[in-house]
Amino acid sequence: ELKVEQNPLFLSMQEGKNYTIYCNYSTTSDRLYWYRQDPGKSLESLFVLLSNGAVKQEGRLMASLDTKARLSTLHITAAVHDLSATYFCAVLNYGGSQGNLIFGKGTKLSVKP
Amino acid sequence: DSGVTQTPKHLITATGQRVTLRCSPRSGDLSVYWYQQSLDQGLQFLIQYYNGEERAKGNILERFSAQQFPDLHSELNLSSLELGDSALYFCASSALDSPTLTGELFFGEGSRLTVL
């Protein structure tokens, strides 16, 4: 059974600082997704990582994927308050009854001035 | 706007009752997924349909059922409701059945169910 672990689960940052969120998964997969969720809202797709070594950047967020290590990172550069949200990673599951995307528990990010 | 439409947005009901949640996928998407999000359990996959057929089943209770209709909209039926069923229920859609070019899911705004 594919398991996805994120850490940290809670992250309080100061504006202007850098930090990294980690996403580990337990079995082979070569596709990983990052989503953002604002409180009470839907999940918004941020990044789709399709292969080993993939790196995507959008604004202050950069995501990477290392399929050999079964690890993805979401790096935040010079955080601003607008980045406060919960960030989920999800891994594509190629088989079994768990469904196609297995989500981590999410990292709740709070950026303070 | 993801293009996935869910109704109702909010629903308050009593224990023992039955509710139906509705989802219209993005235009052209054949797969519909249902997820339950609660504070303690995170995002839990419930069930997936592809072009009217059940494709995968997750931790869906026997009191819950779903179907996808010929026009591709889907309904999630929750019966004999309990307090613990209070959650945000998301529908998501994707173009194809199994891993696609991206495998990306597009989520609706969710239906918030409160059971009193």
C-alpha cells in the first residue's frame, strides 16, 4: 500500500525567510503533484512533476522530484503572507484500490510579518 | 475555477438522515473521484468512476454509495448519517481512467456536510 508522508505538518514562518516542505512516499511512482488549499476552499493544482529530476518553479515556490529517493520537496523562497495555506503532495498510484492519487496529510503554512 | 461543479455547497442535517451530493466534472473528463476531508483523517479517497463504471474503491462505508450517470455527472449518497460523517466532500475529475499524460485531478469547491 502506498503511503505518503509530509513534514512538517505545521510550519510557522516569518516573512522573507526560506523553508522547505518534504514529501516522502513508500513505493515506486514517477509522478507527484503539489496542491494548495486555502481554509474551507478547494484544492488548487500547483505543480505536476512527471519524472525523476523534474523541477518546476512558480513565483516563490519551487518543487522537485527525486524518484530514486522517493522524495519531493517544495521550497519556499522569501515567504510572504499570501503563501499562508495548507500544501498537499499527492503521489500517483499505479495499482490497487487506493485510487489514483494518494495524498499526504498536508502542511499548514502560516507566514507571519 | 477548475470547471468541476459541486452542489450543494453546504448541507446541515440530522443523524439518521440521508443526503445526496452532486458533481458535474469538467467538460470532456470521463473520470470522477470522490474524496472525504475531515480534520482528523485528512483527504480520504472514497470511490472513482470512469465513464459510468466503478473503477476503484477506497475506504468508503457501506452506508455510502455513488454512481455516475450517462451524462457523466456523479452523485454520492450518504445514508444513516452519523456525527462522524461531518466533513468536506470533494469531487474531482480527470480526463482518462488510469495514468494519463499528467494524471492530474481537478477539484470542485466541495460540499460541506454537517450532521447534528
